[in-house]
Amino acid sequence: MVDRAQFRHNPMEAWIKGVVGDTVPGRLRREALERYQLRQLNATLRHAVQGSPAYREWLADLGDRPLTGLEELEELPLMDQGMLRDRGEEMVCLPARDIKRIVTLDTSGSGGPPKRVWFTESDQELTVDFFHHGMQNVVLREDRVAVCMPYETEGSVGDLLIKGLRRLGTAVWGVGFLSEPAAFPEVAALMERERITAAVGTPRQMARLAEMFRGRDSAMKRVLLSAEYVDPAVVRRVEEAWGCRVFEHYGMTEMGLGGAVSCRMRQGYHIRENDLLVEIIDPDSGRRLPDGEWGEVVFTTLTRRGMPFIRYRTGDRSRILAEPCGCGSCLKRLDRVQDRGVPKNYERW
């Protein structure tokens, strides 16, 4: 049994401690997490080679040899977005009957076939579980939360987030993505009427809504910004206008929609390390960079069944923060991800 009281500054760590099977009393141990990651990485590699024609080709040099350490991941080839676009269907590791949802991604005018990501029901459940526990860094059970993300389609990011929040026991209002100017006054009225205390949305959405409350009474206490680059100036605007605290999330569809989230110290984004293995590489040489150095974010999924991703290049720029977080967690943290322009790796709304 995990004593959750000691994880009050980062409830997500208590969840991950249980998932990885770290039974030693106290905080999550880095060595226990990395043993789990290595087991899951080798299981993912076996699953990918057995189920996917593309991965059988890309990982042919690996043979049947399991990796003996996480550092050996660097020996495997990098995968880019063109490979997903051109051979995505060959990356799927299970028959069509096991696929729950296929998401088409914005290719930003690149031409050729669209990028698609395949999810099983269990893959989507992993994301709901992450939202359930990761959002405890942001909201409290008694909060009243507005989700300004697409939620109408089953398995969409808003739908999965609402499911995770409801497991937490919070009251949730699905608002949807605000694209029309006329929608903002309606949502502001809902927030005022329902005394909304927390909200999730893109930086541009939240900044516009917050300005509508400047100088007015508001119940808003916490806001999570996601899906786009987060400008520090926008964070200040939202906090000043609403008198709230702003948290941030980094993720993309290929990651399973959830990737890393601020803890209550708000010093970078703690990575969902039970499901994702994140590297920072030099974008030119492909060499893995040490913690603290800026480079390109590359990730490997550890638990996905329908369509695993192995050393996938995101095109995003960040670094792993080298210093310990004030929350005391051993979970690695990404620094604020640099502007990628339009959210090119986010599912089409």
C-alpha cells in the first residue's frame, strides 16, 4: 500500500510508484523506475518486431538480443514524421478488430498521405489513467472544471480528459474548442454562472477568456494550458486577469495525447515515465545529449499495443532539467518546450 500523504506535492508520483511495483517504503526510487522502464522497453521492442513489418525492417540489426541497459536505446535508429506518414499502417502491431480509434494528423501542407495514429481501447485507457492521476497536480476533488478541448468524439483528448477527471470525483463541464468569437461570451457566462474554479484549454483561448474577467469577480483558481506553445507573457496575463495559478502540459497525439505536466512547484513538466521514455538529441548529429542541454525531444512508448513509437523525433526543442524539483520527485522534467508554430502534431479538430 502506497502512503499517498507523502506525495502531496506530486500525486502523480504515487501512481507511478504503484505501477512500477516499487514496494520499498518511501518515495519512488529512480532505480526501481528504470528497471521497470527497461523491462517495458524490451517488451515493446519484441511486440513491435513481431507485429509490424516496418519495425521488423527498422530493427533488423537488433535481432533477438534484449537491451541490457537504457543507454543502449541510443543504438537503435531514429524514426521521423515522414516514416509515420509513409509507412504508418505498417507500424500497427495488432489486427484491425483490436483498433478502437484512428486519428488523422495535420500534415501542415506537406503533401503525400496523411499521418495517422492507431489506438486500441487499452491504449486509450492508459491516457485516461494518466489524466486521472496527472490532473491531481492541478485540480482538487472539490473543483468545478471547464474543459475547453474537443470532447464530442469518443476517444478525443477532451473526452479522455473528462473521463479522467470524473474518476477523480470533480464536477466537469465539457465546453469544446473555442474557435468562433461568439463562443467566448457564452463560455464566460457559463464560468460565472457555475462558479468554475479550474479550466483546461489552449493559451490563446484561456488568455481571451481571462481578459473578459479582468476587474470582475471570478471563482477561477487554477488553469492548465496545453496543445500549443506556452508564452510566459500569456501565463502572466492569465494569472493577473483571473487571479489564478497557471499550470502547463506538454503532449501530442503520437504520445497518446498525454506527455508531461507541471507539479504544484511549477518548475518544468514531470514526464509520464511509466508510459514514455524521453531523450533529448542533437538534431543534426542524432547524438543523445546529457541532462541540461537543449535539443530535440525524442520519445519511445513503453506500454502502447496498437501502434508503438520507438525513438520518434517530435521536432520540438527542450531539455531535461538537471536539478531536482522542489516537490522532491525523482520523475524527470522537461523545460518549457520551445515554439513549434502551429500545433502540427495535434489531432485535427
